[in-house]
Amino acid sequence: MFNAIFWILLIWLLINGIWMWFKLDDQKLQKTFAWINVVAVIVGFWVFYGVSHPAGTLATWFLVVSWVNVVIAILQFYFGYRKAN
């Protein structure tokens, strides 16, 4: 389960990050992706701290992916809820 969730989160991070930068002006899409990213962050941290896993490089990268998802979610909330000039 740990490995499967890691790869799902990594693929989501790549798709989400790339799509986000090409659609910065689409506030509805940014809001939607931000809320989906919140769910991904919750699942990621829940799996990391709730499921036993061997210590190693994958565990470190799992945390990196989770924290990068947090940063991307913050950026998406900013771009999604900012006022248009």
C-alpha cells in the first residue's frame, strides 16, 4: 500500500504541477485542483504516518512529495481565490 500510494501521489504531483502552470488564469480550475490536492496531502500524510514502512529512500521521497503537494496546494489556493484586477 505504501509504494502504491507513493506512485499515485508522485504522478498526481507531476500532472497537477504541470497543468497548474499552464492554466494560472483559470481560477475555477485552480480552486478545484487545490481542493483535490488537500485530499491528496491528507491521504499522503495519513499513509506515511499510519502504515508501517521500512526506513529508506522511498520513505524520504514520500515525505518530499507530500510537502511539495502542500506548497502547490497553497499556491493553487492563492491563484484560485485571488481577486482579479
